[in-house]
Amino acid sequence: MSTGALVAIVILAVLVVALAAVTASLLMRRQRLRERFGPEYERTVEGSGGRLAGERELREREKRHDALEIKPLPAAARDRYVGEWRGVQEEFVDRPQDAVHDADRLVTSLMRERGYPTEGFEQQMKDLSVEHGNTLEHYRSAHEIETLSSRRQATTEQLRGAMVHYRALFDELLSDGGRAQPAR
């Protein structure tokens, strides 16, 4: 075999190994994003017009999130929120629409105190998606019902569902990643 043929084989082998390494790296990054964002990964990819654009958006969300000062709640604040949540649940019996609006305000207040910006629902969703991707569908559903309720178009059963959805996110935000007991 000639020297030129050997060089060509070595170059081809190096290219194949490099391509395999790049592919493995991309697959690992994609898997990490899927695990971190949960169902929000597919939603973002579909809404962005493609996998590369969706993954770029998710990485941008991570960068923004990393710049935030998300902090756990002190025990006293956690206890205060648990008490406020109980009050909202009790309010539901006599004034379900008011209770849903109060639940929305309480979740927003909790987000703010933890360090999440609260400048608009869509941005809240993006910021929460980095650590709370598995509960975002609850928040999305609760928000839709709360919007219906604002127009007096939500049924009592929908309002009850909104409370359940809000509680899912509330519990997760309150728990600081599972380190505290959820409010029940």
C-alpha cells in the first residue's frame, strides 16, 4: 500500500472519529435538555420551527435563569405561604372565582419572593421552565381558567381544576426542589 493511500485512510479514520464525537456530544446535550425541561422541551421545539432553533431557545433560557438570583425561602416565609394557601382554599367554598384569582396572585408573589421576575405570563413560563418544566402544564392550564374566570366564563368545576393546577406549581415552588414539605 502506498504512503498516499495510508494517509488517506488515516485522515478518513480521524474524520469518522471526529464526526462520531461531535454526534455523541450533540446527542448528550439534547438528552440533557430533554431531562431538564421535561415536556417543555418538545413544546419549545415544535413552537420554534425546528429542533436547532428550539434547543437554542432553551439554552438561552438557561443562560437567563443562571443570571437570576433564585433563592430558597426562609422557614418563616414558607410557613406564611402555607397559611395563605390554606386561606385561599377555604375561600374557594364561598367565592371560587375570587379564590382562583387569589391563588394566581399568591403563586406570583411566591415566584417573586424566590427571585423569579414576574413581568408577564409568557416570560414567567420561560423562566420557570428551566427548573420546573414538569409542572408548567399545570400553570398554563390554571392561567387559562383564570382568564376565563376574569370574563365570568369558567364553570365551578373548571375553577376547582385551576386550584389543583395552581397548587401543583405552588407546592413545587414552595419546596425548593423537594427539600421542604408541600402545602396540603
